[in-house]
Amino acid sequence: MPVEMDLEDFFQRQINAVITRTLAVPGLPARLGVVGAGERWDGPRAGDQPGWFFWLDGRDGVYELAFAGALGDRTAGDGAPVAQFPLRYFPGPDEAVLGRYGFEERALIAGGLLGRSRAPSPADRERIDTSLFTIGLVELAVATDRSAAVLNLMCLDRLRLVYPSGLTRHYAELACDQAFPPGTVDRDVPSRDLAVPLFAALSAMLIAGLGVAPSRIAVSRAPGFSFRCDADGEAAACDDPGRQIDRATVAIGRVDDPWFERLAAADGQATRLVDWHTRDPWPVFPGALDSHAVSRAGHLGACHPLGAVEQVLCGCCG
């Protein structure tokens, strides 16, 4: 008889274990460009779901990965649990990319949202809309015996919010009104460029944390959309031929199970940019990337998993 699982607890333990193992290996965080990582602390409020902060080298802001729920009712005897995690990036106040964010987001950062810890406080996260600062969606599946995992990233190349007819909006949190003349582009965030570095680091951390070799990297692209705000202030997604939806998949361990094939399947409208399988299985390494454990990366020419993931994702998503 299948054993029921607490999926929130399952993913919380898996991600915490991956972070702990990565940070414990001397020199590994620096090689991955990870300055810091850890579970966020929300205090003793009921209903809080787990989430994590990541600080990367070369970025003054902070990434947030938040557990949004599992997909379906999974059990230990029914494949690998799958969960989704909205991905947000809170840029630093002096980062050039902040100018591509919307009015409300820029005002919140200017008002000290990140604070000394370079991360929003629990109270601040509770009061701001969850759509703000979001740049993509991460999907994770981990086999219950930790023998395999699949990590997916879905994001737009640029996240745009346009006011075709113009509008004056009131922002209660900011205690101000802001006029948007007709045709104003309030948000033009390079979400793909922001999301790929963290996804590459997460992929390498998962590989190291599970101690299982990667086996497949796939990237696909589908027609995208922009958000348009009507005269009532309601935003809707509208087809935009200038935008693209990119999906990246990194498979770790076995790739022949039905649950993986479902996760890795591209949307019907998508164009597969790359579907790369290891020619020779990469040797399993127990957490250290400074050996030449992944020297046989075929045409990628990468010497460790992060290099392979970055080269494929940045080359094909760029």
C-alpha cells in the first residue's frame, strides 16, 4: 500500500540538504558563483510555506524561490513528487536592471525593501503583491530514493507591462498616485537573462547535492506574450510576436521513466532548440566539482556541470 507523503516537508528537506551540502564543500560555492543561500525565516505565522534566498556573485540583489505547492497527489509508490516554485529577483538599489522594473517595484526598492540583510523582511514580503519581482517559474521533481531529479525553468525573454490607453493608478502601499500616459511601458524586465544564472547554479547544486550524474539538457522556445493593462487597471496576457517563452530542462540520473518524459515534453507550439544527451555517462561525484569528474562533456567542452548547463542555456536561450 502506498505511503502518504507530506510533500511540502519532502521538498523542504531536499532543498535544504542540497544547499547544506553545496555550502559545506570548500571552494564549491565560489566555483558556482553562489555567495550565499539559505531558507528564509518567516516567523511563527500559520500558513507560511517554505522559501529560500540565493545571492549570486555579480548581483547586488537577491533571488527568492518559494514553494507554491505540489502537482497532484503523489505518494511514495507513484513516481517522483513534483512541485512548482515561483522565482523572484529583487534587484539592488544601484543595479542598472532596476530601471527595467515597474514603478511600484522601483519605489519599493528605493524605500529600503532589501534592508541591511539584502533581503526583504517577512513583514515586507507579506504586504507586497506576489506578482511583483517575479521573473519565472521553476519546477522540480525528485525521486523519493534520490536517484534522479528533473529541474525545469519557464520564463519569458522579457516581461513587459504596457498601458495602451493610459491610466492613473493609486498605490495604497506607497500612498501616492502615478499617471501612465498612453503607450507607457511600465515594466520591461529581462527575465530570462536574470533567471538563467540562478537556474544554472541550482542545477549544479542539485547534481552535487544528490551525487548523481546529469544525463540530459533540453531547451525549447514557444511564442510569448506581454501584459496589457486596460482602462480599469486590469492586466491581461496578450499574444506578442516579439516575445518568447523559454523552457530549460536539466535531467539528473535516469531519463527513461514516464514521469520524466511528461516533465520534459515540450509544448505543442514549442521549437526544440537543443536536446542533448550524454554520449558517455558522466561519472558520479560525491559533492566536489574540482576533480575532472565531468571532463567527458562531449561537444560542450565543459569541465564541470555548471559550465555545461551555462553553455547550453546561455547559448540557446540568448
